[in-house]
Amino acid sequence: GAGVSQSPSNKVTEKGKDVELRCDPISGHTALYWYRQSLGQGLEFLIYFQGNSAPDKSGLPSDRFSAERTGGSVSTLTIQRTQQEDSAVYLCASSLVASGNHEQFFGPGTRLTVL
Amino acid sequence: EDQVTQSPEALRLQEGESSSLNCSYTVSGLRGLFWYRQDPGKGPEFLFTLYSAGEEKEKERLKATLTKKESFLHITAPKPEDSATYLCAVQAANDYKLSFGAGTTVTVRA
């Protein structure tokens, strides 16, 4: 079916505002991942879901970041009280399952700019 | 902690000029090593997964190889459309996340 989709593709916000980023994984993929790609840095893992559960949230950079997944499908990454250092491209990926040898397929990303 | 180092940072090639990209890694038990291609403004596109030393995979002008310490991505007779950033990532045994290198940006001139 269709690949991973993310919305919005671009988001410009003011410092201190909250933002929500959405990810629609590939149909049938039970595992979903969030990564962040900052200018000049590699991809940084944030959080992953197996079904609706997030077994490991240790990659989230601060308590201003949270994520949820409903119905084993769509996921939302929320950043509260945004800071300029949150500016980055937020990438979502999905795989068939989290365990075993399964490739992660990425969406196009959401470019977040915090002014 | 898993570490992935890619070299060179940038590579400029003439069309048809073959070359190789390097990915050195340290990981506590390798589940898989992944190569992705990323075009500007887009998400990474999956290319290959390698699981054990000695394994090789090919796709068009690209060939990926794996040893116990590094992986190479060979580009044979590149074309301008091969211009992109190539990312290497490792997944440790019993882990789920990918740890990425910084990437190699390849520019192929006609």
C-alpha cells in the first residue's frame, strides 16, 4: 500500500507554543518510530511504539516531548512550550514488527521551525 | 553505546567514476546494518540490509558489503541521479532503534 505519511510537511511556530506532528504508518506495520534530524547532525532516535505501547521513551530529549499512538496506527508527537533548539526535521518510520529483522521505512518528515 | 562513523563526509565524482563509501561501526552484537539514500527535503529511502560478515547485496549501480567492523557501499559507473546523501545505520541485537552515521553526500557531475 501507500508509504508512511506525515503532516504537516512544514510547521513554523513561535517560541513557547505547543505543536503536534502526525504520522500515518504503512498499513499493517505494528512498529512505529520517531527520529529527529537536526542541521549538521545525524538522525537521533526519540521513541518507538509496538502497537499502542511505548516501551522505551528514553530518547525523548525533555519532558516537553510526548507521543501517543491510537488504534495501533496513527501516532502524534507533541512538543510543548517549543524552544528554538527544537527546530529540526522530525521523521517517522514504521516496520512490520519491532523485533526480528525488519526494515524501517521512513516518511517524508515534518520540518519544524521555532522562531 | 553504538557508534557509526561514515567517511568521507562528501564525495564529488565525475559521471562513470566508480568509488566507495565507508561505514565503520561498533555495536554490542549486530542485528543488522542498513543503508539508506536521502535526497534533499525527503525522508531516507531504504536500500539494503546486511546481517552477517561476508554478506553482499546489489541494486543497480550500488553494491554493499559487510565485515565485522565496517561496511562499504560501492558505486559503479555513477550517474548524476545517484547524487544524494547515503546514510548507514546499525541495529544492535535485542534492540529496535537504528543508530545512524552522519552520512556521506555524493555529488555526481555529468
